[in-house]
Amino acid sequence: MFREMRRKNQALTLGECEEILREGSSGVLALSGDEGYPYALPISYVYENGKIYFHCAKTGHKIDAIGRNPKASFCVVAMDEVMSEKYTTKYKSVIAFGHMRILNEPEDIISSIRKLGIKYAPENSEEQLNEEISKDLARLCMLEMRIENISGKQGRELL
């Protein structure tokens, strides 16, 4: 169902792909948008155990797109260094494919937003995190992407 990478010698291991997902600060989520147009947006996320979590508003383009078609892809670029003298780029990136779902259970919502909070504000206290969550919880929606296929690639210059 998913295509094999042509340049297998440039493939990253599953462990390397997961490391990029854990350490990345943002990626591009691609959904099936309005009238069949692709809808790709830069977004913050957190990765854990084969799932990627995102936050959004309870209504909007993402929610509508997921309602029409829950299939998605998500890309994180870990390195992108132009080597102009060689007309190439040193890069590392990961693409994950999977199904999106809107989390509905309060414990799932709180658990996933906590993961995001800890990732992006690890220096904040438990009290600060809880205060922020309770302030925004009523208007917050959490999305989960269950990964079905993942691949990563690096430029030849990194081999």
C-alpha cells in the first residue's frame, strides 16, 4: 500500500525516525482539504509510542478535513543545510502516514495536552502546566494520528 523508498541506502532506521519525531519542534500536517485540494499546515506536535498529538480549535479547517477523510501525512525536517558549492542539500526528514482521530474522552484530552505542555515548556512547574490546561480546556480540541507507515531519509552527504 505504501511505496518503497527508491534510494534505500539513504533510508533512516525506525529508531532514527522516532528520534527526529521526538526532538522536532514543528512539522507539516497534510489533510484532504476543501473541494479536494490538499491542506498542509505547519503545526506543533508531540510524538509518543507510534502516535502524534496535535492541538487545535474545536471547529475549523482541520476538523472539517478529518471529518471528510481521516487519512493524513505528517512531515518533519530535522536538518536542511544548503551546500551551494555542490548544488545539493544536507538533510534529514521523516514522513509518517496514518489515521487521525479527534479525542473525546476527557482523560485522553488532558493526557495528550500535558504531553504537549511538557515538551514545549519543560521548565514550567506542574502548577503552571495545570493552570494553563484548565484555562484553555473548554475550547481545546486534541487530535491523535496513529502512525501506519513511517520512513525517513538523509542526504548522500550524511552517509
